[in-house]
Amino acid sequence: MNTKNYFKDMYTDFFDVESLPKIEIKEKEDKGPQDTMASLFDKINNLPISSDSKDLLKKIIEYMRKYHEKIETNYIPFRLTISVNNNKVTDEIKDILYDAGTYFDYIDKKETTISMYKLDKVESISDFGLINITDLTGINLEEDKVVKKFLHELTDYLNQDSHMITIISGKNDEITAFFLGREDLRNNYFDLIVEGANPDTQDVYNYVLEHINITDEEKVTLLDYITSTYNKDTDYLTYQNDLIKHISFNKKIPEVKKELTTEEVFADLNELVGLEKVKKVLYELVDMINLKEKAGDSLKIKDVNLHMVFLGNPGTGKTTIARLIANILYNLKYVKENKLVEVSVKDLVAEYVGQTAPKTMSVIEKAMNGVLFIDEAYALAVKEGNSYNAEAIATLIQAMENYRDKLVVIFAGYTKEMQDFLDSNSGITSRIGYTLEFDDYTTDELIAIFKTFTDKAGFIVTDDAIAYLREIIEENRDMKNFGNARFVRNIYEKTIIRHAANVKDKKQKKILKTITKDDINTDNLILK
């Protein structure tokens, strides 16, 4: 039975057909229909969903009551999509519908949640009275025959008008991607839509205030912080709870990250030694983004693909540049949050079957609206018998495609290993917009980096110390996995320790501030 028009036409207004029974306040022990309806409606009113969605849920429950009391005789197998930013809200809606369904004998079986990551473990759908299909991106990671089997069973069951409430839940773009190419499934069955409605800044502010004790001055600071950091795409429940915990533990309002202008960000970039090729690419990238922004619809410029690959040896500035890119893109309003989530392969790949995709998606969600930086990404290369890496790559590829306007992914690693990795993964290569090559620093550049460390700390370095440092660099720079700037930083840190020991009996400030050849220290460093 197609319920699309039947259900919509039944209600021209929420209470047009028949008013709800008058809800009276009764003793607590009364668990009759009126108390049950009042309790369920109260829970619905407190849900962070749109007004239309609240009305829809109430209508569904009211229809269940009427069917139970034989006022209505047509059984409607309700099928909904729920798009909210927090899984807890979905669970609350599911529980409300299940409680109503079992109370009014609308369904008589248990409920379950079906993860699209684990379709091969799904029991028979007919065993349940309510199912919630979630983790929708997982459908792209399952074998085609498993997906087809599940969708065939689901469609067959929906066609039978079986006594079951069916929910498909996820974020808006996940639901859209799930139904892509499956429009008949959505159009014929899932026309009832529940949508989230995140609170505004004032609501979040009031909620946090209810759970903490702060001074009037701190209240002003709190409002400034929430105004600067909260947006309606945020998982507001997590945002609120994290903020309350931070203030409760630290006894102060967190500071807003200082927003640098693009000019300020490039000032930091230009202070970096070397990296001329990288700087040139970044300037061109910013020029392209600015052109697209200023031209608007007057120029038919495709969306800029900013997923990147960084190729270079250790210590060539890959992570430093990634942080600056996150800052630049935020200041250009290309990403909504000024954040860089740095991970390695172990943060993406799990130890057991079926856990890698959810683990990778968890990282992706953490990086959403910002930049995801995957260091030593060549370790993701798929080797014979290793399906876990393939699962992680498939999840990343799907996210890079689906969330191009919300996420920038950077793969980084040694040049040769990364080239081998990319050659074996056409799916990733086709989604990369920029490849940045980080050359090894010259000896002069490495000495300049050392001088940057000492200058910032207020030290003076003698010529003989510099000459000795040059000898060390020249002797070791061609060894395998030479650390470049990392190598020089290690020497600097060890040099300061030896210098402190060398001048422990001295008092003259000039001596205390001067690094000599005797202070240059390579103890415990891996040398050629």
C-alpha cells in the first residue's frame, strides 16, 4: 500500500479530523491512554526538531491510538527518514515511536538498529516491529551482492505493508547520498520526514548557564565565546556538554582562537625558511579561491578541489604547512572551523573485521568543517590479504566525494612511498586537486633554521659554532631518512642543554647568551 497521499490527505490540520482527548492531570499510578499520550507528547515537545516534525510525530501517535480504539481501520506501516545532527536525538525519537507502538498494540515485536556497515550480520527484518537503518555511508563499503540482498529484502517487506515502523536515519547529505540512484525507494515509501532544528546561540547560552555558576563578567565572556564558536551545523549536544565540562573543570571560560587575516597567515608562511615551490602553489590557490568568490555566478568556475597530497622527506615542513593551510582556508571562509585533525594509519584502521569503517568515519566526523591530515599515508597501501586498509580507503574516498564542501583531506608521506601508494589507488588519485612537493632543505637553509631557533630564544651564535654545525649537516645530509629541519631542531635542543652545563659557573650575560663551538651537541643522535 502506498501511503504517500493517504496519510497526508487525512490531516488538513493537526487536529482537524478529531481533537485529541482532553488530557487531565491524574494520579501517578494511572497509566491509561491519556497519561501515555501526555507523556509522549511532552517528550516530543522537548526534542530539538522542527515544529512540523513535532506535529508529524504527534499525528503518528494519535493515529496509533485511533487504530487501537478502532476509530481508524486502515493500518499504516509508518516509514520515516530522520535527519538530525546527533544520534542521541534519533534514539529518543525511535524510543518514543516504539513505546507508542507497543502501548497501542500497533506493533507487537522487538525493535533493532541496523548498521549499514554490518549488513552481513543483519537478522531477518520480519523478526522486528521497528527497525532503524543507520550508518548510511557503510552501504558503499559492503559487497554489492550483500547490499542487493538487503535492499531486496527491505523492498519486499515494504511492499507487503507489514506491521512495522521503518526508519532511515542520518545527516541530510548521508540520506541524500543513500537514496541516490534509489529514488523509487524514497518516493514510494519514505515520504514522512523528521528534521532536526538546532537551537540558536541564545538557547545554547541559556542552557550552559543553567548548568554552571559564573560571575556576571564571566557571563559576558561566555556569550562572546559561544557567539564566536557555535554554528547551527554543530552537534550542539556535544558542544554544550563539552563546554560545561571545560568550564566546570578549569573554572574559566575557554579562550576564542584568534582569527588571523589571510595577510597575517601569509606573514607566518613567508617567515618560514625555504619552501619556495610550496609557497607559490599556496599563493595561486588563494588567488583562485578569491577569484571564484568575487566573480560569483558571473564566471562558470567549478568548485575548487582542495584535497591534497604532500610529498617529501622527514622534517621538510609538511605538518607546519598543513596547519597554515587550515588557517588560510578558515579565513577565506572555505571551511567553517579553524582546525586541523592530525592522524596516522593506526587511527583509521581497526584490529577486527567490521570496525575499520566506523573508526575511520569517527575520525572524518571529528575533522568535518576543517582539515584532515593523514601522516605517513603510504601505510594505507593495500597488501594481499589486508582488507582493513581497503575498507579505510573506501571510507575516505566516499567522504572526499560526499563532503567536498565540508572537508579537506591531506595525505602526506615520503615521496617514493607515497608515489607507489597513489599509483595503486586510482580512487584517491582522481580526487586529489593539489600535489605539493617538499624539497629537502639546503645546508644554508638548515643553518638559517637553526639561527631562527637561537634568535627567538635570544642567543648569539659564534662563527666557529656555525662552521662546525655546517660540517655536521654536510656529513649527514645524504643518509637515509635524514631529518632535515627535525635533525637541526634536535641539535639545537641538545646544544642548549650542553650550553647550560658549560656556563653553569659563569655570570656574565654575554657569555650566558653566546653559543660557541663547544656547545654544539650531537649526543645520542643517529649520525652517519
